[in-house]
Amino acid sequence: MKRKLLIRDLTLRDGQQSAFATRMNQSQVDRVLPYYRDANFYAMEVWGGAVPDSVMRYLGENPWDRLKKVSDGVQGASKLTALSRGRNLYGYAPYPDEIIDGFFKNAVSSGLNIMRIFDALNDVDNIKSSIKYIKKYGGLADCAVCYTIDPKYDDEVKIVEKKGFLGLFNKKEEIRIKKENVFTDRYFLQKAKEMLALGADMITIKDMSGLIPPTRVANLISLFKKELNVPIDFHTHCTPGYGLGSVLSAIVNGADIVDTNIWYFSGGPAAPAIELVYIFCQKLGIELDVNMEAVAKINAELFGIRRELEAFDTVKQFPNPFNPLTDTLPAAIDKLFDEAIAAVQINNETALLEACHQIEAYFNFPKPDERVKNAEIPGGMYTNMVAQLKQFNSLDILEDAMKLIPSVRLDAGLPPLVTPTSQIVGVQAVSSALNLKNGRDKYANASNQFVALVKGEYGKTPVPVDPEFRLKITGTRDETPYDTTTYKRQENPVLSEFENVRLAKDEKEELLLELFPTVATQYLKKIRETEFTSRQPEQEKVVTGQKPDPVATKEEKEPEGYIIESPMPGSIMKFLVKEGEVISRGENLFILEAMKMENEVAAEYSGKAYKIYVKPGDIVQAGEPIMKIVQ
């Protein structure tokens, strides 16, 4: 009997991480759903991650409607899955059980079958409630162990004094003490066992950064299959160049499910292409229970959709057209597939990666990102650090900031480099590098989120935080866990300008407010405005709520000054200064929600806040004018 490999297609969720895919609207999604009904994927990950945010932020669409319409379109042909972050769901706060309960109730009723649950600290306590409530409403709990690596730091040097003969000729000697690794195979296995004890129906080894090499995959998959009695899924990305080789290693070593994307939405920051996995499975004699003819039809539509979204495509690199059912590989390329299989079977990682890179190069997939690979940090974390330093005109200290990551992680309890803790560590490393450059203490201005992490408000870190360091950063030696009893729900105001309706009209919209306060507020206001306008006589309809154009609203005699621009795309959460206020260089001006993080943007110049061009809740692009400072 042939071994069967199951496929979880990520195209309509993880594919949404790229700039162009976040603009893929419902009508475009609808075009591929009929073919998905025939494709016979085990599962389709279609929700969670960036999807609920992006459909509101960029498309003005309802995330709940997206999930329901995909469910209606697929008609049960594949299980629908989503991604959530334990007690944080999609937000920043540790939500109380009543919100988690309501969230899962509505998710399942909208068509969700499986929730993939992870915690950024691998703190299993943080996923208890999510497991409870997804199972309460009839869904499956897919619990993800977040893969991360130990930092590279110098060995600790200890000076010892060795006594000579009769106490004479004593001498001092250096002894190097190697720090013990925390993130061992047994560490990840123990986390998986704790998740199973709470009721997990399956376990995913989730490599969110693409940093897991094939040899490590082989060890973990083999270990998990030996000691766990539930299906094992493997998830990774291709950014640093390990993706295809690591997925092949997972298949050969017994993974039950692997995650893939369809051709034109695969590679680079996404998962490997199912078309390449199909070729490997054909050669290995493994049954891939997927209708590849339907996949080819999906891919044809995806090509057209990506062309339609070309304005948002920052990569602009399409893989060469390929259909494994109809196209014949050149003999040299076909041989590379054989060489990759032979290499993984004898655990020759170098030969495996070389063959996979040549395969990907032949099809014109993006090259491995050596910066991410060498830095051993997630790509999103790297780009966020670059954006911060650009803001301060300090890209020259990027290397210094990168070198601080290990010590910042260790000080903070060695959090995994997983969103949001990867971003918290990256932001603090940049801030610390700037502090040291300017002669200040390394932690002179610890971010609010770094303080919360050190306090214990995100959960338990993999290693305990030094109480003396906690005292320095938070003012107390004691760990302060989150307390959901103090949680205050988001305000649901009455909108007097729209006939006194509530901003959120039902439980699903109230949940959007809880999870995405800034983006959902703007989205729902536009919905209420549209509803109000549609009820008015034609002659009374007015256009409201338009964002002012900074250029158009400039006064003729506006004084010269410095324009503060948004360092990255995001949403304005809050202004920390008012027009007319005197501000100092380095003072925080506003909070920008971006990259799933709340980023404080500081003044590059001293002066007076002359004009603010946008308002809280506005969505801004990188380089968009935010305010002017005059001296």
C-alpha cells in the first residue's frame, strides 16, 4: 500500500503575506474557488495571520465575510484552517475567555474547521483556552510548536588561579565555558507533549522564519513520529534558502502533512510550490492525493490575478510557467530532483541544498536571502530594523544593532524569534544601538512592549529573566503575569453623525474592534457612513471622512520646516504631541501600528509641531507626510 502525503494549501492565507497578495479582493478569490472544490487538498489555510487585517485595511472588506464566502465556495471539499496566536488571537492584549469563546464560536459558524494555534513564547498555558473553545464548537485544535534557534554569542570566559608547586609560581588561566543550548530537539518535543495533554488533535512544527535546515527537520520529524500518536504537519518558508530542501526532508522522514503554495504564489517569503513537491512524491512513490489538473486551473487564474495586482508587486519576479502534468523537464533538471532525493536519504545537507537551489534557479524563483540566513532572524524582523534605522538616518549602525540581538534576547528570557516577540527584540536592539552610539545606557529608553515582555505580561519566557535586570527595566524584581480580569473592552461608541448608530452593530463586528482597534474602527466607520448615505435623499448626500491631502491643504505662506514621514506602511494609532507643542529631538511623536507591532516614532529634529496632516486611525504608506516641525 502506497504511503499517502496530505497537503495543506496556504495560497489564500500565507500567500497574503506579500504586498501584492494583500490586495487580492473577494471577487478575485471567488474566481479560484470553483477549482479548489476539485483540487482535493486535505486542508486550505484561508484565514488568520495577515488576512483579517489586510482585507479591512486595504480592501474595505469584512474578514468574517471572507471566511464564510470561501467556505460556501469550497463546499466542504477541503477543511478550512486559520492561524491564531494563543491568548492574543490576532491582537496585542491577553484576551479573557469570554472573547476567546466568542471568537471561536463565530469562526466555526463561519466555516472554520481547524485552528492552528501557537504562542510566541511557546508558553503552553497561553494556548489552553484556544484549545478548549475550538473543540467546544466542533473544530480541531492544530497546536504549533514554534521553531526557533539559540543565539550566537561568545563563550563565557572565567578566570581561574592555578596554584603551583608548594604554593609557588601561581598563575591565572582563562577557561571558556560554552553556554548550553535551550532550543534542543527535546525542548520542542516536550512542548508538543504538553500540547497533546491539553487536547491537541495534531501538531505542527512551525518554522515561521524559514531558518530550520533539512538536517534539523529530519531529527525533529523522526522524533515526533516516534513519540507522538497524532498527525505531524511541517510548515516553513523559502526566504533564506532552506524551504524546498527542508520540506523534502520532512516528507522523507515521515511527516503526515506538509504546507505548500501554488506556483505563482510560492517561493521567496512563501512556502515551496506544490508542483515541485508533486515531482518529488512521484519519484518517491508517495501518493499525493491532490487533483493536479485542478491545481493547474487555479494557477492559471493566479497568474492573471497577480498581473492585475502588479502595482503592488515589489518583487516582480514570476517563476517560469510550468505544469508537471504536461511539461517535460530537461534531463539535467530531472537529474537534480534525483540528486536531491539521494542527498536527503543519506543526510547530506550540502548536496541537498545545492540541488534544490539549482532547481529553484532554473524555474526563476527568488534567490536565497543571504542577509536573513546569515543574521538568523526572520525577514520581517530584519526589514523592520532597517526601517527604524532609516528613520534616524543611522543605517550605518545596522551591524551594531544586529550584534545586540543575542544579548537583548538573553536579557529578556530568550524569547523565540516569532511575531510579536521577534519585533519586540528587533525594536529594542535598534534602540539600544542608538543609545550606545549616543553615549547612553543600553536600555535608557526601553519600549513599552519590551518592558511588558520582561515583566512577564506576555507569558513565561523559555528561561527566567534575571530579577536584577527586571528591576532595572520594570521597577520590580517580581514577575508580573498578565491578569485578564483587568481587561477593559474596546469602546463601541454611538455615532451621532450617522443617526446615533453603534460603531459595531453585532458580535462579529465587536470582535473586530477588540482584535484590531485601529483598523477596525476606521473600517466600521466607513461602513456606517455608507449605510447612512444610502438612506439619504440624493440631494442631501455629502462626502465625508476624506483624508486631507497634505499638499493640497498647504497654506501659501506655510513656514519652512521638516516633514516627518511614516517610516513604513501602517496605521496611526495615537499622537503623543499636539500642534503648537515644543518638542525635542528624540521625543516620541506618534505610535504607528505596523508589522503587527506598535512602533513609537521619534522626532529627528527639535522645534515646534506646526501641522499634523493625518489623524488617529488613518492608514498611511511609507514616506507619507505625517507632520511638520518648524524651528
